[in-house]
Amino acid sequence: MPGGTGLGLYVARQIVQAHDGKLWLAEHGPDGCTFILTLPTVA
């Protein structure tokens, strides 16, 4: 979706970080971006 503000990505990252996870850009290509999200497991 071209023309986005990036606010959704910011909010997603804040939520992930609040749960001790990580969110990062893995790939940026002509068809869009791929992001990786990791969250710790609960034992």
C-alpha cells in the first residue's frame, strides 16, 4: 500500500518491544518489504 505514514510499523514495534521481542526489516524489494518478528517463549 503506497503512501502509508509508517505509523502502523511504529506501533507494532512498540508492542513487540514491550514483550521483549524484536522486529526488523529483512528484505526490501520492488514488490514490498519483509519484516521479521520474534517473541520469547514462555516456559
